[in-house]
Amino acid sequence: MGNYKKADSLVEVGLNFTNKSKEFPLEQAYFTKCKGIFEYYQKNYDDAIQNLTSALPVLKKNNDFSWTSVADFYIGKSYLGLGKQEQAIQQFEKVDSIFQKHKFIVPELRENYELLIKYWKEKKNDKQELHYTKNLLKADSILAKDFPYLSAKIHKDYDTQILEDAKGKLEKQNYWSLGAILLLILAVIGLIFIAWKLYQKEKLIRKKYSELEERLQTHQPTPAVSYENIPQQSKAVISKDVFTDLAEKLKEFEDTKSFKEKGITLPQLAENFKTNTTYLSQYINDVMGVNFNKYISTLRINYVTDLMYNDAKVLSYSVQGLADECGISSRQNFSDLFLEINGIRPTDFIKQRKKELE
């Protein structure tokens, strides 16, 4: 938000607290990292480099590649501020290496590639310029997926810059070649097609959101299946007493939101219920109509979807934060399950819900 004075004061509080004890090395590293970024914006480049460099070992030990790449980026920017371009480029290349390894990037780091492309363009190294241009396109595709609310602006700015460059070159020429005209026409057609595709995608997202919203508002409970209505072959496996016992225990399991526990397995739940996996699996298949994994996934996604719809503050959570909230470890797995069950990505749901609440 640009309120560096307030942010810096909060960081100082954190540093003062963590410096008094050896129990918080990770927290201290994050505060130090923040301090380094603020020093950069104050143009205290040497202090910025010192703080960011001291935070890096702990960030790397914690395998926090996202903040490691941000720290490397601001070290590079600080070197640029000091006029040490070669050292800056080395830092920007580290950021690229992290992106290539983990296939994840935050919008703040997009400038990293613009600086690399500009550097190699000035060096007239077409090979390196092309290399980082391709990497920028890869980064844009991931940003469009993980941060869709920013992607439209990012691509609009990028396309505008291309057209401005083309305009400047054309103004220096006395005539247009046939090839240039054809390429321009193709580019316009391509942009129109992309705009149409984006419109269709947005239209589909709105439709899926409306369907999901209707489901959330009506919230019809799934009709209970009695023992008498399960298949005859299942009755040969499960007795009525076992069936009734499992019904009560699974109801309590759902009511207490125990499905939010990460890594829960069929054998583990069967052990908690003091039953065996055969009975539990058969019950879930007969009553819920799905296997165990789909049952747990549906409970988790339905829970977090309802939470996102009814609690506005949850809309500020990251995708990983939402995944953690409902007991799913992987950000990508959560996003895929959310799409499979709700017909819409969590990021698109958040975007539509925020529009609705405005």
C-alpha cells in the first residue's frame, strides 16, 4: 500500500521481540527480509543488501523458495541502485533459476524478466534476449492462472508497449511494406480472437458461479439412505448394527469437521471408529455413492466453499491458505478439486464473490 513508515515501525517491533530470544530464528529472518525491502525503497541500498543477504540462509533452510526469490530480486535491484549492473544481473538470474525449478512466481517478480530482457537487448545478445522473453511468457501464463485478477492488466500493458514500439518504428519509415501490413492484420485478428476467448471464458465463469451460488443458497441436504435400501450383497458384508454404528460415527465426524485433519486415511479413520476398512469403505460407497477419497475431498471443498461464500474475510486468503483451512496439503490439488466439484477455480470464485459484495 506504500505506507512504508507504518510497515517499518511494525517490522521494528518484530525485530526487537525476536532479537531477545533464540526461539524465533525463522520469524526473525522474515522480519529482516521485510526490513531489507523497506531499506531498498528508502534508497539505503547497502543496508538493504545486508539485511536481505542475512535473511536468505534461513529462508532457504525453510525451503521458502517464493520469498527467497523475492529477496534475491531486491538484492539485485539494490545493486542496480548502486550502479553495480553485473552483480544485479547475477541476482536476477538466480530468481529465474528458482522459477524454472518450481514453476511458481508472484506478480512482484515480473519486472525481473523485463530487466533481464532490457540488459541483454542493450548488450545486443539476441540469444539471451530471446531466452528471457520466452521465460517471461511462461511466467505470464502462470500469473494468469494463479493471479487472474491481475492478468488482464498485465497483458494490456504488455500489448500497449508492443504497439508503441511498432508505432515508433513505422513513423521513421516513409512507407509500409506489404509484409508489415499483413503482420499487423494478423496481429489485430489474433488480439480480437484472444479478446473473444477471454469474453467466453468470463461468461462461462459467471454462469458456473451463479449455479454454485444457487446451490449454496438452497443447500439441500443429501437424503439419508436406510439399511433396508442398500444392495443385498452389501447386507451380506455389513450387519444392521454395524451400519447404524457407522452412520452415527460419520455424522459426528462431519459435524465436528474432523475431515479438516490433514493426511487422514481410510485405515486411520476405521481405527478411530473401532471398525475395519471393509465395513467403512462399503458403507461410504453404499450411502455416499463415492469412494473414500472422493467423500473426504467433497466434505473439505464443500466446507471451504461455504466458508468463502459466507465469511468475507476468508476471501483475502491465498489459495494455499484456503487449502490449509480445509485440510488439503497441495495448493494445486486444492485448486483442481475445487474446479472438479464446483465447476470453477477458487481464484475465479473469489473474484466473482468480491464483485457481488462491492
